[in-house]
Amino acid sequence: MLAVAALYAIQTPLTAQPAAPKSAIKIALLSSGTTGLSREQEDAFFSSLRGKLSQTPALSFSLKSDLAKGLNKEDKAALEKCSDVSCLQPLAAKAGFQRILLCKLTVKKTAYVFQSSEYDVKKSPPLSEMNDNAICATADQVETFVRRIAAKVGQTAGHDTPESLQESKSNLWWYVGSAVTVGVAGGIYFLAAHKKETTSGPKSLPFPPDLP
């Protein structure tokens, strides 16, 4: 329960997000369902993720609540009932989005598993996919995990950029560099954590459960 409670700790009052370029690709960040979290904890996780993704050049990420603002009453009701890509795509298109990032989060004790697929609102095959997992027993570890996910999504999302955004691609290099730094730091941390688990026995952090 400690890791789940940490989700509340990473949720800070949202400040005004930096304005995205008018030509930025609009991507709706949506949950396809979570396991092991309450609705409030799910919202905290995705709000934190969205905040970090907002730093990605040439891409504009919005939550489900932002998508709903661009829909009429009937479509808002439909949005509340669907989590499947086939029904989310037309709703996102109606709200003015070009892409959706459909994400699934599973938490079992301290084991976090994150998966995402990026779709064009008018095409069936995913444009990009990624998954990551970690053992998070503190708020800082959850924060590091969310930051790492954001770095990975920032590298893979928004490919097939329209010509109007080609000049912005060079700006992605700073983000790739920061992602590499996060990845190296994360690798050192998890190697150390693994060594501690194998040498400390029951006194170390709980071992991850066998995930499906």
C-alpha cells in the first residue's frame, strides 16, 4: 500500500502549462483502464505524466477532461463509457485532436507496469508502442518512474511529423539527451536495488510479484 499511497505524494497543484506551438500535434492522453489504483490515484498518476510530457517540443498532450471540453453532451456521455481505441478515435477527432496515446497502468503492491500505444485518430494500426516497469516503494521512486516514461514517450510519440513541423525536429535533441541521462541514472538505481534485494533477504524491498 505504500507505493500506491505515493501517488498522492507526487500530485502537486498544477501550474499553468507552457503554451504549445499553434502547429503542435495535439495528442489526447487517455487511460484504457488501470489495475490496483483508485480513480483519484489514477488521475494523480496521469496528471503527473501529462505535466512532464508538456516539455516535449512540437507535441501538445491533453487529459481526458480536456478532450471532453470539445464535445457535445451526447459525445461526452459516450466518452465516459468507452476505453477502446475504435470508439475513442472518432471522439478525439471531433474534439480537434490528431493522435491519442492510449495507456494502461497495472500496480501490484510495489510493482508498476506501464504500457502505451499511440494512434492516429483516422487509422487503426498503432504508430508507436512502449512499455516499462519498475519497483516503486516511495514517492521519489514513483516520480522517477513517471519521468522515465515521459522521456520514452517523448522520443517515440508524434513521429510522421507534418512538413510544417519539420523545422522543429532539431529541438528534440535536447529532450533525447535528457532521456539518456534519466535512463543511465535509472539503470544505476535499479541495478543497486536488485543487488540489495538479492543480498538483504526479507529486510529489503518486497520482491515483485509474478506478473501475467
